[in-house]
Amino acid sequence: MGLFDSTPGIPADTSSANKKPEKKDVESEKQQVIAYGFEAADLNPPSGGECETKDANIHFINFFDSADYYKNANGVIIPSGIFDKIEQRGDGYGHVYSTITCKDYDMVYEKEKQLLNHLKDGGWICFLVTDTIIDSYTITYAYGHNSAIKSCNDTDLCKRLLNIYGISRKSIDVNTQVSAKRDEFIPLMREFGIAKNSFILREAKGTPTVLAEVAGSPVGLTINGNLFFLPIHYTRASDAKKIAEAVTGAIIKYRKDRATFVPLWIKDLKFNSEHSIAAEILKLESALLEQRQMAQVFDEYKTILVTQSDTLRNEVASILKDFFGLNAVPMNENVEDIKIIDGHGQIQFLMECKGTNSGVTREYINQTDSFRERNNLTITIPAILMINNEKKIESIEKRQSTKVVNDQIKKAVSDNILIIRTIDLLFLMKQYESLGISERKDGIKKLFNSGGGWLKVNDTEHHILKSIDDVSAL
């Protein structure tokens, strides 16, 4: 799959807006530039999907286009934020907040890899930083009185490239006019240069050069002269052509004036070492992307310590499916319920998910038992109360030290309900981490079938407590 491959199932646009550009030697011919995903940023490409300047042919390619245009392009222009998915969510108590996720992580991982290859092959990339870059958001719950911070600093290509090059950012006053630090960018900044972010370069990798500032803070920059981040503000969807032309002209002039030109044709001569170097770079980049993807998965798992209602339920269901290999199905009629079924569609276990600022109460145990009764199941079918208790506590150690009182443990034993705190589930996952998926599945099913009580887990052990007297077992 190439940089501009489509999401599976989305047909490629075969209109004139998608005519494949031919790559040119930039010393003597016009450059071929891709303006990608402009429509996803509410910028309307010109009629025919192309425009031409004295330096370049610019081809507007839609977000879901399927062809490998990047391989034939000298430059790529991408609006920031086009992979961010912003949704309104509720906390179950009438309070609404916004969440920011990635539209398609598989798609963005692949495109990131192709962008890095594009830079390695001598191409240039420009991100139009059109809005405030949001790296985290606040989840609210309990009538809006409590909150938790969730990271979203890798949901868009712009954020991810900034991360790779060690560039952090912060928001600044909206509608702040910028001053260009390089002559080539003065016309562009004068017409479109309003910044909503500044960049922090203390840990920047490569060679950063500031191209635009606000009150001494960098708001536009280039890394190594081939990766650009420019503050762009527009009010009309019809500005797409004008922005693409202005950005292309400024970057081409900047690169020609300051860079020692390396024409494309000389790359046809390859030293023997170059082949092994290229293979090693590709191997390392692939490994890096894989590790980032794995780290993201673990971060998602840990959100069960800060969520409740349907958000908690959905994440717990994902853990049961992806980590433990169980067929866990969230129930639509009750936002906090999960059923775990066998290969024949029969219910093996039922689970009630709860998030609370307090501890385990008899009410929660009764609700779990009622869930079983609503499904016409007897007490012999194990039920699990998955509870994110004491959500106000912002410490792993202190969250582990929270208790389930003896009366509730005994009630759970008599009702064949297993109480599991979300912190217990995460530490159980740590213990099972080195096991294969089938061993994890067998292990947790054995625990679910071990009768009611409290599954208490620490760093190295886990036990089902039948009363508070059993705490000494841990």
C-alpha cells in the first residue's frame, strides 16, 4: 500500500483530479506536487483537480485515493488534523465532552512509513498547521465534577512527524499574526499566516530552522530543509488553490536558494553499501512503527482506570477479546453490560462494568445479579462485577491499596459473583503477559469459574478472597 492508498472498500476516484503525475528532474523541469486530503480540511480543490505555476504542477488528491502518487511527486502538502476523529461523548449523567481519536490507525501507520520513505528519497513534505494541535483531552464523569486526562498526541500525521523529530508544541492566542523570518515566506505569511501553536525545539532532532515567529516563539519551521510545518489560516473553502500555489512557490524557492542541489538522475549511481544501508533503514523504521503501535495498545488498556459507563465497558470488552481471546460482546440494551459466549453462542459468563468515585457497594452486586436474572440464567452461571473504584485516586500504588469490605465479599460469594477491580485486571494482565493467547484464555476462564469473591491481584500473585480474613494470602 502506498502513501495515498485508500481505505479498503472505498473506490478510487477516476476523475481528472486524479491523473497520475510524472516525476521530473527538479533542476530543469517543473516539480510535481501532491496536495493531499484538502477536502478533509474543508478546502475545495479547483475544477479539474489540478493547477499550474511557473515552478510546479499541483495535483489535488482526495483523502481516500488509491494510487501511489507520492512515488512520482517531488513534494507533498498535507493539512494538519485530517486524521483526527472528534466525537461528542456523555458521562452517563448528562454531561457531554469531546474525545479525539484516530480515524484509522492502520491507515496512518502505513502513511507515516511512506512519508518517511518519501523524505529519504529526497522529496519534501509540508504540513499546513491550520488549527490548534490537541495532544490531550479531558474525560469528565460524575455529573462533570471529576475528570481524567487522556493522551491523543499520535492521532494525526502532523503530530506523529513532530513526535518523530522531537518537537513538542503548545497553543497560543488564536488569530495571532506571524512574522516571516525568511524572505521566501513573507507573501504567504502576510496573506495566510495566523498561528495557533508554537513549537518547542529543545529536544528537536535533525536541523530545525525557524521560518516564522510570534513574539519570539517559533510557529513555522523546517527540519533539514525538506520537512515543513507552516501556520496557515483560511476562511474560504475556495482558498485551496491559492494556498497550495503560495506554499509550493515559497518552498521551492527556499530550497533552491539554500540547498546544494542534488538532481534526481545522479541517484541512479548506487554504491554497494547504499543497498544495505537502505535495507537497514527500512528495517529500523518498520520496527519503530511496530513498537509505537504496541505502546499505543497498552495505553488504551490502561484507560480502564479513568473511564466509566459505555467507554469503560467497550475498553474492557476489547481487553477480553484481544488480550484474553474471549468472545466478549457488549450488550446494547444496558450500557455497562458484557456477555461472554462460547463457540456455540451460549452464554458462559456475564459481566457488569461500573465506574465510581466510591467503593464496591451491595447495590452494584445486586445489579450484577439482576443482569443474570434478566437473561433467564441461574446462579450457576458465573457473573463478574468489573469495577473501576475510587476513580479520584491518581496513583497506581494507592489505587491498589483500596479495599472491598468483608460484607460485600461475602455477598458476592453467596451470589456467585466475582468482584474484579480494574487495577486487578491490569495487574493480572501483567502476570499473563508472557503467556500465549490460549493460556491466557484458559487462565482467566478458570478464575471466572472459581466461584464468587474478590479477585485480588498484586505484582506477582493473585487469589480469590472469600472473606477479608483471606487478605493474608497476599
